[in-house]
Amino acid sequence: MSVLLSDVVSGSAVGLRGRMWRLTASELRAAAIEASAEILRLEAVRVAVVDELSMRPDDQVIASRGVGSWLAANTMLQIRDGKKIAALGAALRPFPAVAARFNVGDCSFDHAVLIVAFCESPPKGMPEEALPRCVDLLLAAASGVEATTTKVRSVIATLERIFESDEIPPAEDVDRNELRIASTLNGRVVVRGDFDALTGEMLLSALSNLTMPTPAPDGTPDSRSAAKRTADGFTELIRRYLDCAKTGTDGGQRPHVNVHINARDLAEHRDCAAAPSPDGGGVAVSDLDVGHMPWLGPLSVSQTRLLGCDCFLSTVLLDGHGAPLDARPGKRLVSAEQRVALIARDKGCAFPGCACVPAWTDAHHIRHWANGGPTVMNNLVLLCRSHHRLMHRKTGFVGKWEIRIGTDNKPWFIPPPSIDPGQHPRPANTTFKT
């Protein structure tokens, strides 16, 4: 290794990019490998030091309620990561063979965690004398550049089958399954879950096609992060299930998204919130332009109007005190026949340049039905959920694009002056047209 290359691995990263031009491609590869090995070495050093400190805590560690919390408080680590480091150090003590391999950098942190977890809770049918041989098999799977978490887990699964007992393996124990869904103070929802391997496989399989990167029509790569793509795919998965699955009934009807809103609020939108209360004391709370969801409460009228474009509408007549007087049978604003016709005309999202397929689109009212817009073909257009949301509520976007049905009875999009000063009408997307 050249002197310069040694400096790259052992020195600071400050200003490093400006010096690396002197390295060849082979030297860059060597530096990446050497830096990775150094990270493994330092990881083992940290685990050993933290474990020793946990056995000889001083006042600072005791005041921090444990060495893991102390480490997080004095570094950029999160508390859970500090506790994982402390836990691994303690878990390695009874298993010197695993500790030795980890200390020389031939076993990663995550793989060491898996192996010691197996050693601490081996299959009930495994005799004690079999443990050293099992550890050797696990370390072989966890060692070297070809080691993967899948290989380590596969060895663990095989050992659990060999020494199978009446106890269900953790990966197959459905009684451990948990899913927690909680609303936050700002109206969002936090989801945390822990599932058996089969349920996880079904979930990953269902999300696979919905979470793949989708380049733009011009070839621009998908800019969404993996987490954002997964969230978008999960949203689409739920939407398809509620739209198409045999869901049974919940409270007398098929479960779906239910939103309640005052008809005047939905029609007047911005004006209703500015209306004074009957006693002249300002805006009445009951007059604010919000919808209401049975599970999560308030929903902005912009989002309510978006949902109202393509929904199943039920009407309840209330008296001045909010008590029901009459209920009319529900009706779908966009009929199944109209949707078939829209798919035949628009071939998917009609927004120029969008490649979204028909199954992922909503029927958007060009003139909102709450404002008197009819549910007829010349007032409807298919838009994907992203462009539908943009047309309804994106800051700086609402009202800038216009949609008109041309003399050819097809939608045309008129861009804002900021995009096209001449505002030349653009035809609907033709990606799927033949």
C-alpha cells in the first residue's frame, strides 16, 4: 500500500475528495476494503471497551442508568444502538469462540448477535454437547466476504429442524405476531409490527411489484427513497384491498375510508371558514371547513374534496341541532360503466407525461360535483393519486393547471405561465394509446 493510500484509510475524511484523484481505480478498491476492515476492528474494540466498563461502572455510567445509555449520551448513537452494543458485549462472555472470531474482524456485529442469540436459546431438543459443533457451523456461515445474513439464518433454521422439538421455532410462531397502530399528536399514524416468517413473506410478496422504482417517461430515475416507495406501495395495497376484496362488513357496511362533512362546507370550501357565527362572535367551530373520519378525526376539506371525486356518497339530512331527520340510499358518483369508458378513453392517468396504469387512478371531476359539476364523461378524467392530489391541494399548484375537454371529446391540459408562457394546451398522456 502506498503512503498516500495509507493516509486515506487512517486519516480524516476532511478534504479527502480533493486528494483522491491521485489514486488509481485499484487503489480506490483497496482503500474501500481496508476501511471496511478497519470499521469491523473498531466495532470489536468498542464492544470490548463498553463491556469492560459495564462491569466496572463509575458515577457517570451509574447516573446514566447503564453503559448503553451513557454511550448514546456521549456519542451520536441512539439509545437503542448503545444498548445493543452493551448487550452484545455481555452476551459474548460465555461464548469465547464467537468472541474470538468477532474480535479479529471475521464476523460482523449483526451476525455475532444472531449467533449468540442461538447459543443463549438453543432448540429444546439439542443436547449440550452439540453446541460447539453448531457454533462452528454458524461461524463458518458468518465468516468471509461471502457471508450473508440469509446464510446465517438458513443454518439456524436447519439446526432448529435437526433438533426439532415440540416448541415452535420463533420464525414460525404466529402467537408472537404483533401490530401496533397509533395516531400521533399531529394527526399522522405510526405503525410498528413483528410477524412470523410466512406472514412477512406474504407482505413482501404483495408489496414487491408496488415498491419497485418507477422511472419517469423521459427516463429520469425514481427519486423516492426505498422507505418512501414502500410507504406508497403499502398505501396502494390497502386501497386495492378496500376497493376490490371481499372484506365482509364492519358496522353494517364494507370497511372503507369514511369521511363526514357538511355539504355547505364541501361546496363553498374556502368561504365557509370565514363565515361569522350566528351570534356575531367570530367563526363558529361547527362552520370550519374540515371533514371528519370515524377513526382519526379531522381531515382538511381539500383532502375531502379529493376523496369526493370518486366515492360512494351517502346523504344524511340533519336539523339545526345536528340530529338526523332522513337518510338517502348511497350512490356511487362514478359508475362502473363510466369507469370502463374512462379507461377506454384515457388509457391510465391522463396527465401529460404520466405512465400510471388505470388500476392506480381516480376519476377526477374537472368541475367538482359539490359545486354543481355533473358526473358525466365530459366532466371526468382519470388521474393517478399523485396528480389527483396535486390538482386538489399541492401548495402553489391548485388552479394553475386547467383541464378542458376538447372538440375531440378528450381531456387537454393547459399549463401555467411559469411552465409555458404561451399556455399552449397539451393533449392527455398517450403512453398507453395504440
